[in-house]
Amino acid sequence: MPFFYGWVVLFLSAFGILMSIPGQTMGVSVFTDYLMDALNMNRMNLSLAYMIGTILSSMMLSRAGKFYDRFGVRITLFLSGILMGAVLIFLSQVDRAAQGLANLIAAQGLASQLHIPFGFWAFLLMTLGFFLLRFSGQGVMTMSSRSTAMKWFDQRRGLAAALMGVVTSFGFSYAPKILDRLIQDYTWRGAWLCLALICGVFFAFVALIFQRDNPADCGLKP
């Protein structure tokens, strides 16, 4: 090999962290006002759903770490990418899903007995969506990418960490502008569907094909 494959892994790891942006706070916040309008939910309740989802995802992250240790970065990133794509598709239709549940309860004649309003289903589904989004993106995808990159470097580990930090910091800073542009061009539903295609299909298969766990797998040393 004419070059050290660790640089490819570093690039893919930085790319993986950038692909977690839909699950990061700065990625979710761009959609806040649109979700509030679609779900008829105030900012406090939406923030509460986000907080609960984040706490639940953090409680599951240690299990994801064990999965990563057992199956490696390729499988972990592939599955987290697929999960994120599925969650983004779900979130793009979350208001319709909540309305569908409310209509189903009403059709069964249980609405008056249970006193479950549309807002309850909206809150419940957003909490579930935020939990899965934070777990797959901000949690598993970021953890796996950072951990793998550092395995490939020894003397230049500081340089590798600095390069990855510069790329991801710039990407995180510029992401809200890109997401807002997507929303303006394709609506908030379309923006999440576009991100589902990028993260759930493109990145998932790129990680599965090109990512590697450690230098020894390729007959190399850090």
C-alpha cells in the first residue's frame, strides 16, 4: 500500500462524526420551530421530550460500547447509520403518526374514556424519536468514530486528533446553515428524508466497506 491506511480511517472517522449531526443538538434545533407548529407543541414540552430522550440514550450507551468492542466499528457504524436513517424517516412523519394514533383511539370509542389528547401522542412519539436519534447519532456514531481513529496512531496521535477536531468543529459550526437551506428547499420533512438517505444509506455502506477496526487487521502498525 503506497500510503498509511490510518489516514483513510481518520477521514472516515471525521466523516462519521459529521454524519451524527442530525442527532446533535445543533442539528435538532434547526427543526424546533417546524416541529412546534406541526405538533402544536410548546417549546417547554418539546425540550422536555428532548431531555428525556437524551437521558434514556445515555443510559443505553454503555451497552452500545460493549457491542462495539465485540463486533467492531464496521458493523457498529453500519447499524447505527441504518437506525438513524429509519429514525429520520419516522420523525419526518411524526405529526401524522401522532394524529393516526389519536384517530385510532377515537375510532375505537376510547377517547372519551381514556381522555388521551393528540398532544400526549405527539409528546410520546417525539420522546421516542429523540431517544433513538440521540442514541444512534450523538451516541453510537460519535463514540465509534472517535475510538477507532485513535487506534491507528501512536506518535502522531496528537496531530490526528487535532485534524479531526478542526474538521468536525467547522462542520458542526456550519451545519445549521446547510440544514436550514435544505428545509427552505425541501420543507422540514424533505430535509429529514434527505438526511436519512445520506446517513442511513450512503454513509452506512461507506463505513461497512472502507472502515477498519485497527492496524493489525491490515497487517500494519500504528
